[in-house]
Amino acid sequence: MHPSCALLLPLLLAANPFAIEVVDSESGRGVPLVELTTTGGITYVTDSAGLVAFDEPGLMDRRVHFLVKSHGYEHAADGFGIRGAALDTKPGGSATIKVRRTNIAERLYRMTGQGIYRDSLLLARAVPIREPVLNAQVIGSDSVMTAEYRGRLHWFWGDTNRPKYPLGNFHTPGATSLLPGAAGWDASRGVDLSYYTGEDGFARPTCQMPGEGPTWINGVAVLPDASGRERMLCGYAKIKGSLSVYRRGIAIWNDETESFERVIDFEPDVPTYPDGHSFRHREGDTDYLYFGTSTPLVRVKATVESYCDLAQYEAYTCLAEGTRVDDGRIDRDDAGHVRYAWKKNTPPVGTADQAKLVRRGVLKAEEGLVQLRDAASGKPLLAHHNSCAAWNPYRKRWTNIVLELGGTSLLGEIWYAEADSPLGPWVYARKIVSHDKYSFYNPRQHVNFAPAGSSQLYFEGTYTHTFSGNETRTPRYDYNQIMYRVDLDDPRLVLPAAVYDAAGAGKAGDLSPVDKPPATKAAEARYDRIAFFALDRPRPGAVALVSDGERLAALGERGRVNQAAGEFVVGYALPADTKEPGATVPLYAYTTESGPTRYDVRHDLQLAGHRRAEKPVCRVWPSPYRP
């Protein structure tokens, strides 16, 4: 060591960092993943508490300017358009930088990887998890699967990196944690993970299946076997080359070895198999396990025996039974209407396949089941395969955390949608998270993380530069899981919901937001019974659309519904004279002297003896489904 370095070493070891805390200007909570860059190009990234321990030789005891940048948050700009703050750096001192959240969802913390609460420790601050800097030698982990099993929450990830070599665990590392609601666990601050580790202390494989290449798992579920014993199962895929699947299979958890064991394997081109995230849902007298991708279109009876028998799987699909997407054979009735139904030995038609069939001309765009679009603009939204649907006990609706494919970033945009049933109708959505040229894929809802009765919804996803075109990786955060939270009472998340027409004639008394979910109807049921979409609860600027059984009227925000006179709210809409209508269309009344008034969003509807009112009742959101 050079003599001058030896003289400096004691000073460096005794350094007292300057604490920089970046907080949300509205909530006051520390914001993770905020980049602070000096004029010399040195970048620091806040830890999960929103802290940076600044101790840069040469830049202490002076005024230092930091550019402030973060996905979904922004600092106020000065007169030159520069978004940053100048701080007087003092050893042992502190400063706070406030940023405004532009995302609807708020970023909470990083779930995996090294240095989750690194700067907090350097600043001698309290941390909320047992392993705040390195747990089981995990540097980075791909997409997560979870399941509640034997009194613990089980976690499984994809490919996982370690410190000592670029190649790590490619056969599904796993961990357990307390269940949500356990005493002392604050889900808003972090999760204590207890990894399954090998002799070297690194997170070991829990699903290493024979054959070359990684083992990835999907469709993790906990189901009863014939004896009534709970078992944990998963589907798996063997990967080679350019991320191609060359074999699939089903595995079951062995409690003694604490790993998955092969049950069966099969060719990758089977029409239905365990995929995506799973959830249980009862239809009639039968408990089913649904597999949620962009829309949960695959199900099987919720038993171990059914899970392991591919012949029992069925898809809700418009394809003729027994055919494949490439065959292009659409199941239609004698009148030419598309028939969606649960069918065995037939694949589902997700967003990508639906687009393919439309391009081939065998399916019209309005005949597709998945019709996601921006609630503000009406612009179509292409959902990626690994979105995640679930039942939300607070909203008492099905919710979907939707990963957009090819939005303002390739795989970094997350949307929120709601529906009446697992099958939809999934139509109007709102973007809640955006990433600037960075991926955030394979989201997972954690509906049980929030306390009972809370409006908060937690979800996480994989934050990575992969597929983004961005060659600059965010230190410590890249290729790791980040937790977000969204408040479902946010007025921006009051979304249009389906208003059904019981008789299909547009009469006021037949219009209602309540309908049997499409999944429980007979096979001939069609989504063209949706008259239009309207908000299912009030929000600023909306008016109540009220029916007295004979006519519809739009009441102002202070209007009252006369329930004693049989009036009821069909939904909430925008006033007819709204200056910025966005995705809405006028709702017209067609009157006649001899019959009931009819209501429709079409301005040129031809009805014998009916005359369209000059002024619309209000503005509603159109249904993309047409007969």
C-alpha cells in the first residue's frame, strides 16, 4: 500500500456519511429506486427506505448538485428545465428531497437481491427485515410464483444470480415467509424470506428436472388429494437455446426433501396445461382451479388427480372443439354468431392468437373475447401473456394487473382493470405504473397483503433491463422483484363497468349493471348483451344515470334518487355537454308515441316508429362487443 493511502485509511474508516432522504411529497414516505447524479456523473440510487449514504471524498463539506430521476416520480424543474437539488453535504448531516409521484401506484421496496436496505444500515437507521443486505447469496431473481401451504407463504423464482460467478441457480430457488397478517409483519415495508439453501449457503434448486437447460415453473397451486391431504403442485418447462420450451411437465412437492418431484412430462405443444398464476373459483357445485395469464381462460377441477390429468383441462375458447389456432376453425351457430364455451382438447385464444385470427380474417375484431383498452382514450391495449387476474374482496370484483406489450416501453407498463367474472368482460383499464425504457414484467397480485377491509392492493414484478433496449443496468435493483401498492379508492381507478340489457331492446327497465357472469351462462350466451359501459361508482365530474323503469335521466352530482318511486342507478356517466369526452360516446333516447323509449349509443339506429332525441342523455363508454 502506498504510504499516502495508509495515512488516509483511518480517515475513510471513520467517515460519517451525509444522509439524503428522497420522499414522496404527498405521503412523506421514502421512495426506493431514485437516481441522484452529481455534475461529475456519479450516480447513487436510494435503497428501499429512500435513503442514500453519501460519503464521496472531495465532495464533502461543500454544496453539491444532484440530478433527480426516477420511474414514475419527478422533481420540480428549475428555470433551465433541470430537475435536481443542490445540497450542503456535511458529515453526519442530512437533507430531504421531495419528489412528486406521477404513477398512480406507489413503489414500496425491493423484494430480492443485494443491498435492499444498504444505505439505511450505513446511516445506522433501523431496518424492517432480518437480512437487509444479502439473503442466501441472492444477487438477482427472475419472476415469482407464490402459494399458501402448511401455514407458510411459499415463494419460487426463476433464474437467480449469485456473487461468486455470473451463472447461478437455473432450477427454481424457493423460500418461505410468514402469512400475511402475522403479528409484527408490516407488508408495506418488506418480507422476511427464509430461503431453501445448499451447503454453500446459496439458494438451492427446488425443481431441478432432467434434461439440459433451466427449469421454469408455473401454475403453482395447493389442492386436496383423494385422501383429503393438501399437496402443492406446479407445471414446469424445460428451456433451451433462445428461450424455447422443448418439454413440459407436472411436479408435486415433497415435504421431506423440500423440493418438487416429477409426476408426468409431455410435449410442449399440448393445448392446455398449468400456466401463469392460479386461483380457485367455484362455478355452480364444482370447485375449479383457473390459470390466469392475460385472461384466465384455462381451468381444471380443483383436485390433485385432475391437475395431473391433462385430459381434464378445458379452455374457454371460440375454436371448434379439438382444433388448434393454426387451423383457424371458429365455432359458430347457425346464425353465424361465435360460440365461446368450455372445451377440452382445445387451446384458449389469448391476445396474441386473437390478433392472429383477426389478421387471417376468420374472426372479426369485435368477436374477440379480450378487448382491453385505455379508459381515457379508448386506444386498444395489447396484454402480455403473463398478466395476473384475481378476486378482490374490497372491490368485490375481479381485478387484473395487466402487463402491456409494446406500449411506451416494450415491457414496462402496468395497467389496472376490473370485471364481473374471471372471464370478463375485461375492457376498460387505467395505467398505474410506467417505466422509462426499462422492463417490469410478469406481475403478481398479492390480494391478501392488505389488512381486511383495506382499499390497498399490492403487486410485484421483475425489474430488469432485459428486452428494454437499455444497456445501462440500475445497480442492485436490476433483475430483481419490486413491490408496488395502489389505492383502489383513487378516483382515477373508478373505471367503466358493463351495463347489461336483459332483453336486448334497449328499454330502461332492462338496463342493469348486475348480470350473471358470462362464465356461468349457457354456451350460447354472448357479450353483445352489453348495452354500454358506465362507471360503477361516483367520481368527480360524473353524473348518476337513473332509471325509473320507463326512462333514463342523468342527475347532477347533487341529484337524488327517489327509491320509493322505484328509481335506481344504472351507473355513472359524463354529462352530455362534456368538453373533453375522451373515450365516451353519446347515449341517445329513441322515443315513440305508442311504445317504450329505447336507448342506444348508435346515432343512426333505424327503429320503426321511433325518433331519436336531438340531445343525448349523457355520455357513456361504448361496448366493443357487437353481434
